[in-house]
Amino acid sequence: MAWSSDNLKDKQLWMRVGYTLLVLVVMGLFWDWLYFLLMLIWVGQSVCWMFSGKPNGQGVAYSRFFVMLFYQYLEYLTYTNSEKPYPMNYLP
């Protein structure tokens, strides 16, 4: 990797920085809601498991979607994946 001021002229770099900043701001604004959603899923699945002996199938599917979406955002924010996350791109 070469250090150069020419890198600052790259439009893709600034688009990536802008998208990353947007994702961080949105996640920061909705962090309390994400925590509440995780607690709600946990309570629902725990109650289902207590009474039926297994977690709710629809809850498991929703949880997998939530985890996949969150993982996409984490990969994008840490620069381990260059593909934009869900609302800007498709889910895998």
C-alpha cells in the first residue's frame, strides 16, 4: 500500500467513507431499539422453549435474518467486505 495524496482524490474512497459514516450514525441512533429488539426476541424464544420444549420456528427465522443483517453491517464498517449492506444492496 502506497501512501499518497492522490488517494484522497479517489471518489470511491469518499463514497465508502460517507456510507460508513451514515451506517454508524444510523446504528448509533437506533442502538436502544436494537437492544430492545434483541431482548424481545430472547424473551419470546425463552417462553416458547419453556412451554413447548423448542424455540419458535418463525422466531428462529427472524433471528437468523437479524443476525445476517447485523453481520453485513459489521463487515462493511470494519472494511472486511466492500459490498454495501442490506438497504443499499441485496441480502446474501
